[in-house]
Amino acid sequence: EQTLPTDLATLLAMLRMEDADMREHAAAALGRLGDTRAVESLILVILKDGDPKVREHAATALGDLGDERARTPLTQVMLEDPDDSVREHAATAIGKTGNPESFEVLLATMHGRDVDRVRAHAAYALGMLGDSRALAPLMEALQEGSVSMRINAAMGLGVLGAPGALDALRQAQRDPDADVRHRAAEAIRKIGRR
């Protein structure tokens, strides 16, 4: 495995290379680098790059950077990108920005007509916002959603950290799906540590 450069200028130049694998690796490395000077370039990538894997890694990097400038373009990508995986990563990245102004669009996506995994990641992102309004819809999703939705609702409740979710999470520990039970137990532990 090759070692990637870690300086900002080289990674930004790599985002413009013809090789999609290099652009993908550069986007991921920029997220790990943590330098918000990369935000504008990563925004261009999520909006314009022709390769879905590159856009997916750029969305994740923008979430890792947590810069407010990325919220609107990430929302556009979550709602409009033709690739399910890119929309899913954009939803999670929106949650990482932590801006409560994203609550309504994430809630609408969670309840919307998108594919299940995008809706489920919007549920997780709702919890990441830290907004108490997420408690009721996440508890409902924990009981009535698909397996993916129940897993992400449990994770969302765990990061939300609301003690009001404990009864619903304890009930989810009896879910027929082992992953749901595991995520519910993790969420209970997270809430207990607060």
C-alpha cells in the first residue's frame, strides 16, 4: 500500500487528478488532515466529480471537518445525488456538522421516499445534531422501522444521549435482530456515561 502525502497543497492537487482512486484517497486524507482550508475544494468535488466513490469520500471528509460552509451543499447532495451511497454519506456528514438548522431536512429525509439506507442514516444524523426534538421520531423509528432504520435509530439515540430514550432502548434489547440489540445496549451505555 502506498503512502499518501499529508500536506494540504499536494492533497488538493490530487483532487484534480484524472485517476479516480487518487482523488478518492485525497478526499479521505483531507478529512483526516483536519484543515478547513480544504472545505471549498471538497465542496466542488461533492457537487461536480463524476465518480460516486470520490463524492462519497468527499462528503465524509466534509463531515469530519465539521465546517458550516459545507452544510448547504451537503444537503443538496443528500437530496439530489443520483447515487444512494453518496446520499447516505452526505446525511451522516450533515449530522456531524451539529447544526440544528438541519433538523427539518433530516427528519423529512428519514420519513421520505428515499432508499432505506439513506433514510436510516438520516435518522442517525438526527441524533448527532443533539437536538431534543429528535427523541420522539427516533424512538418511533426504533420500534417500527426496518432493521437498518432500527440500528441507526438506536445509534442516534445513543449519541443524542437523552435519558428519556432508556425505556425504548431497553425494549429494543429484545429486538429479533442481534445488531439492533447490540446497538441498543451500546446506546444505553453511552447514555449512562453522561
